[in-house]
Amino acid sequence: MQIREIMDLQKEFDLQHQGKIPFFEKISDENIHVLEHLLVCLIGEVGEVSNITKKIVRGDKELTLLTMRQDIAEELADVFIYLIKICNQLDVDLEKEFIRKLEINEKRFKHYEGK
């Protein structure tokens, strides 16, 4: 599945679901608070991955446990979902931007590879 297809799936899901606030709302200068909310959600999910990792590092849990890997995988999926939502609602072509940034990084880090 291509990133564009994943983005379309998420957009369709968001358009079909409602909560206290809309699941999908195009972001503009007039509603920048929507972006702020999504960023808080994204950071919250990154925090959940960090919290699981913290517990593994301090010895409360073990990464070798299947449940820990599943918990991390689920939280990373949530991070990905919020990233996709932000891109959809800002009209960012994530696949195109990824390729563009990869090309920039290839040039940038070429120096470090001794080339």
C-alpha cells in the first residue's frame, strides 16, 4: 500500500466519524487551533511511546516481552495516524515531501560518508 492510499483511508475514516470536535477539518489561518490540537495529540502519543521505553530502560518491563513490543507498535501507529491526519488537513503530500527531504538529506550527509 502506498502512503497516498493510507492517507486516503485515514481521511475517509475521519470524514465518517464525529466526536466533540470534527475528526476532519481543513486547517487554515482562521482555525489554526485545529493544528495546535492535533500537534498536542501527536506529542501525547510520542509521550506514550517514551513512557513505555522509560519503563523498559529502568527495568520495570522488558522489551523482549511480546506485550511491550505490541504496546510500542500500537503507540507508534497512533503517532503515524496523527501525522497522517495533520498532513491531510494541511494538504501536505507526505509521500512527495518524504522523497524531497530524502534527496536533501542524501546531499547533506554525503559529506559524512567520505564522498
